[in-house]
Amino acid sequence: MSKVNVNAADGEVKNVVNMGRDEASKYYGSWCSPNANPATIVSWCDQRIQMYNEWIKNCQALKREMQKELIKGFDPAEIQALLAENDAQVAKA
């Protein structure tokens, strides 16, 4: 598999580097055969993007529910006071 470095400002491809299984897995979260043709890699990427987007959505929902669990039992006024204290500290920084 290849790693493509892209200039974020203009989308220009700067270089392409061949990767082994371990490095590709760290960079892309998975690995695709080094013998894959461009059509296979595009399809592989599309599948992963769809899967990762679903995982992100699920993680965001889970995080939100767990945040609700974390604040159970707190007095709403106490939460507001803590938020105000945090805002004041952020403003000083």
C-alpha cells in the first residue's frame, strides 16, 4: 500500500511512499494488499470511510450517554458554578 502526502492548502500530492502491513495499519487503520490495483484501493477506501463514519457516529452517541451518566447526582446549580469557574480560568489563560 502507498502513503500519499498531500499539501492541505492546495491538495497537491507531494510524494508517495510504499508501506508494509504494520505501517499501513497504523496510518490507515487497516491494510490492503500491495498488489491491489487503483480501483480496488478506491473501493477499499470507500468501505473504510463508510465504516469509520458509522463508528464515529456511534462513539459520539456513546460518549454523550456516558457524559449524562457522569453528571447524574450533581446539583444543576453546582454544575453551573463549576462551568462558570472553568470559563473564568479559560479567560485568564
